[in-house]
Amino acid sequence: MNYEEFSEIFNTVLADNGLSHFAGETESRMFYQLTERMLQVNRSMNLTAIKEERAVILRHYADSLTVAAFLPQNASVIDVGCGAGFPCLPLAICRPDLTITALDSTEKRIRYVAETATLLQRERFSAVAARAEELARTPGCREHFDCCTARAVASLPILSELCLPFVRVGGTFIAMKAARGEEELQAAEKGIQKLGGEVAAIHHVTLHDGDEQDTRMLIEIKKVKATPPELPRPFGKISKKPL
């Protein structure tokens, strides 16, 4: 697919989903670069099962950008379990005011994300290969960030313990979930409180693909007090017995 074909689809998909303010010429060309690189690297590395360009634009890019409206101007953001770079790379393209740290435990993926951010000339972007529950206990990372995002990483009871320790008091953790996120939230509420969090809002988002619709949820959790020093626990304990 050449750039002109890509740009037409990109503009249509973002307009259909109320995101046309992110569909400028500069952004469109960077997303084209991102798509070409991701699909090329995907031949040798398992980055995404979604390989058709329109589906990539909708299910990776538009989906990632739904969180952009809830991130304050000039915020420091850590994207936990960033995988192939979602939502951190689309956010870096469309919200250059953000200072973004991409975090994943898989070194090959983090190397890809870091190299892609450099290719796109995203200067306020860093990428770290580490386990979230270990990095969150280190000075300079614990309760350091204004916001934390996480998309398609783990169930909310587990995810909350991996993410909330990174967020400063007064900051926000936004869990990007599918339509059944409310069930996960019910199971996670006690743990969120123990971690110093408080559910501030639930945002329902609908992705439009022609006549088809797909519902998403953004669960916004405010950090209202410091996380107890014994948290997060080792991952084995987190997964075996969530808070």
C-alpha cells in the first residue's frame, strides 16, 4: 500500500471515530512509517496478529488514541506492558508534549519500540526492559509518573498492583479494557484501595468500523495516597493471590 492509499484510509478511520484532530499530514506520514516498519519486523518477530492496514489503523492506532484525551498536558507517562508499542507509540506521535516511558519485560520488543521511536524522531521517549513489579520498587520510578497506561496486559486485579505503584499521589492510572472491564473492576476494587487508588471515572468508548461497532472501556483510577512499601509483591504472589 502506498502512502496516498494509506492516508485516505487513515483519515477516514480517524474521522469515523472522532479522532480527526490527530489526522494531520505530519501524523499521517509518521503512522505510515510506523505501519511499514511494524509489518516488516513482524515477519521475523511476533509483534501483532493484525496485519491488514485498515485493521491496524482501527484496532491499534485509533484504539490507542482513545486514551489521549485523558492525559494532562506535558504529563510524564509510563506505558506498562507496552508490547509492540501500544498505546505509547501512537501517543508519542500525536501528543509530543508527553514524556513517555515504554516498559516491557521482553528485551526484543523493547529494542523494537526504542528503535521505532528513534526512527519517528520522538525525543521525549524512552524504553526500558524490566519487570514492572521490580522496577516499581526502584527510586526514580516508584510514585514518579503523572500517569500510567496499560492496554491488553492482564486482568485488572493483577494489573493494578503492577501499575499503581508507579503513579505519584494525585496522578492517574488508566486501564484500557474491553467491554467486560466492569467485571474485572468489581474484583479489583479492594486491591485498588490497598494500593492507594480510587476509581475516578469509567469512560465507555466505541470504535466504529463501517456498520460494525466495538465497545471499549477506559477505567480511570486516581492515586489518592501512597502505595504501602511492601507493594508490589513478586509476580508469583500477585498472580496467585491478587489483593
